[in-house]
Amino acid sequence: MTETEFLQHSDELFAYIEDALDDYDFDCTRAGNVLTIEADDGTQIIVNRHTPNQELWIAAKSGGYHFAHKNGQWLATRDGSEFFNVLNQVLSEAADETISMTRF
């Protein structure tokens, strides 16, 4: 994937996340390469795109996660977890309710 394709794809992904979270009690703020998702209690989840490595990163209370694009999916570089599985998990923990976004 070219850098331009990565930037376009990640912009679309961020917009998708923002739209999907309209149904829940989260505030989303996008600034450059960072999408900040804040729960009602102030807990933040940060989704960041790291352009040089063409990775997506998630930072949450439970830890930091790096994702690389492989075979049409964003998979964690450590254990192969799928991006939306991890994002749903950290969002559910922050909201104290089940969050279930489908894959982009």
C-alpha cells in the first residue's frame, strides 16, 4: 500500500469509527494523525496512525497495541488480534457496556 493509500484508508477508518460511536456515549476528536475517544468518565482511548510504518496504534488503560495491514485486515503485530476486536474490547471496558463495531 502506498503512503497516499494508507492515509486515505486511515482517514476513512477514523470517520467510520466516529460515525459508529454516535450510538454510544463517547466524544471523538480528531487532530492530525490522532483520533481521541473519550468516555463519559473521562477515560480516553487513542487511535493513532503511524505513517512511516503504515501501522495503526491503539492506546488504552489496558495497554498499547500496534496493527499492520495483512491480507485485507489490520492485525496486531504481537498476537495477531484483529483491530476491531481490540477496539471493541477497550471501548467496552471504558463504557462499562458492550460495544460492537463491525469490521470496516
